[in-house]
Amino acid sequence: MNRLLSLKMLIPLGLLIGLAIGFLFSNLTPASTISIVSTPTPSLAPRPFVTMKSAFMVRLHFFRTRAPEVISVTRISGGRISILPSGENEIQMLDADEQVVYRQSFQVQYLYGDLPKPADQVTQIFVLPIIDGAHTIVVTTPQGKTRYEIPTP
């Protein structure tokens, strides 16, 4: 009877340990590729999951057959950098010399609705850091590239 009870406890305990190890390893893999190319000091580098005093909210339309469109770029008070699964698309911020000061790769899912259905166009919103010297936002997809000049405040 004692052995049977021990065996009954070992199976759930083994499953629990396996789940804990799986959870730990799944958190070690990066969900997105973000790089701050150049900032004046490391303390100014935007960090994911930290609320910034101000940010850009960028609203984009993506199309299956043509380049994306920037719908709006709005300065917002308080925001967190968008963290998205890495992919073949990229959003960049360039300075006046066309040097990349921020970049993030991402995926576009051409689906919509509660029960996802295929779509030819989707809208996606990104929250980007406000970086001194950033002059242009560039969005690159396999369908094409779009540029947007950041308005001065």
C-alpha cells in the first residue's frame, strides 16, 4: 500500500517538474528582435516592458500585394515598446544622415476576426520610442518599402 501511494505521487511530481523546466526554457528564447543601434548613453536606451514618458504610436496598413502604408504617427504620453514575434518585416527609425537608430523585426498575420479569417489587408499599431535625432520611419516588407518623415514637435 505504501509503495502504491509513492508511485501515485511520483507521476504527478514528475509531470510538474517537466512543466516547470519547459516553462523556464520557453522564457529563454527571444520573442522579438529589437536593436538600438546608437543612443547617446545606455541609460536612454528604450527597454521593453518599461513605461516610457512619451512614445510614438504608429498605425500601419499592410497589404498582401503592395507596400505598407503609414496611416498615422501620434506622440503619446506614456507607452511601452511593442514586442512582437520576429519575422521578415522590419520597422526602422533613421536619423538625418539615414543611419539606423532603432530597428525591430516583426511578422504580419493576414487574419481578422474572433474566428480568424484570411484578409488581404490588416491594420497594425506599433509603439516606438522617441529617440533624439530620429528623422524618418521606414517600414520594409517583402511587398515593398514605405518612408514617413517624423514631424518635429
